[in-house]
Amino acid sequence: MKSLWVEVQERTGLKTPADKLNLLLESTKPYCTEEEFLAARAEAFAILNKSGFRTARTFATTMHDQLKIRAREMEELENADRNIA
């Protein structure tokens, strides 16, 4: 029954939880290395399978925020180094 529901959702254009999670994870790519992305993706899908979409979504959005902050801090450091030189 569950597989039928997933198939109906796919055919009607509704995204599955895995599709939604993939979209969320794709937004982290500009902020991390490929290795970090693959590790985080594996962890997110393990969470999805174990605890469900909401927990996996929380993980993905938290990771996105942390990576974005890290990228911003690195950019600020680079700009500070350029201003010193």
C-alpha cells in the first residue's frame, strides 16, 4: 500500500520525502566539499530511514546554516587578509 501511495505521489507531481530531502541537501553544495556533501547526504538519509522526514529535514537545514556561516567566516577572513596586504 505504501509503495502505491509513493507511486501516486510521483505521478501527480508531489515530491517524496527522499526527493524533498535531496532538494534541501543540494542547497549545501556551494558551501562544502564533495566529500563533506556525500557524508552529510549519507547521514541525512540514514536519519530519514530511522527517524523520518522531519528529523532529517532538521538535520539538513541545520547543516546548511552551519556551512553557510562557515563559508561567510572564511570569506571575511580572506577579505581581512587582503586588506592587510
